[in-house]
Amino acid sequence: MTRRTGRRPGKPGTREAILDAARTAFAERGFDNASIRAIAAGAEVDPALVHHYFGSKDQLFLAAMNFPVDPSQLVPKVLTGDLDTVGERMVRIFLGVWDSPAGSAGVALLRSAVSNEWTARLLREFITTQVLRRVLEQLDVDPAQLPLRGSLVATQMIGLAMMRHVVRLEPVASADAETLAAAVGPTIQRYLTGPLPH
């Protein structure tokens, strides 16, 4: 009989214990202040096991959110091309995710965030750190304006998802993505790169 080599996988339930600890840490401390070491302590495991199961903190956060799409793979697509049309591409790609079968996880998360403060905090952290920060840091805007710009973009994007997939307001609910990208994209662009009121 040969022995298995490599790291021991941990006790049954270890992965879920790490995810529970991660959700708590991300909701209470935010993405930036939640450390792998603290999450491991919360799950009563060695930090190496967190890396073993999830790799990076970004990947752990995606798993904790149960979000089926990795924003780090989508953001480069948003930023490829003319920077004056980032808003339109952002809406098009956003709708591509939310309108797909993978988007059902996002809709469930959105519904939960409306009535659950803990989920709302996780959703805020996800949008802020995994999506908007990654886009805004690549644009030539005043760093002091990033929080306001990001919040304004979020109002439009989450509002669009809410009206299209939860409230199902017509004709937004059944409009094709290109129509919505053309209609909403310029507003997103203004929030991203346009002048802001003082």
C-alpha cells in the first residue's frame, strides 16, 4: 500500500469553517483589514490551510461571496479600448454576467442584501474592492475622488440589476444589453471620468 503524499486536507468541514470565518471577517473588518491569519484563527486552522483551499485572499473572498465570476478576469475587458467608452463596456460586460445563468448567484445576493445588513456589508466590500477599485485605479482621475466616483457608479449598476432582475421593471427587464449599454453607459462614463460638482 502506498501512502499519499502532499499536504493533509484537514478535517471534514474545514473548508466551510474557513468560509464562515472569512464571511464574518470580511463583513466586520472589510476586505482590506481582514487578514488570512485572522480568518485562520477564526476557523481554528493553520493559515497554510486557508492558502491550500483558496489560494489568495481575493479567491477566498470570491468563494465567501459565492460569486461565480472572477472580476479580475472581467476588468481588463472593461479597460481594453478607448477610455472614453469604458462606461458603455462596463454596462455591457456587467449585463453579460447578470443576464447569464451565472448571474442567478448575484441576484440572490442582491435580494439578500436588501434585508440583511451583514450581506449588504459583504456586497459593498465586493463591489468596492473587487470591481470599482480595479477599474478606477486604471483611469486618470484624482485619487481623492475615487470613493465618490465609485459610489456613483455603484448606484447605477446595482440599480440597473435591481430593476432588471428583481423588480423586473419593463421595458428595462426585457431590453437587449446593447440598448441598455448605449443608454446607461454615458452616465457611467460621466461618473468615472467626467467633472464632478464641487
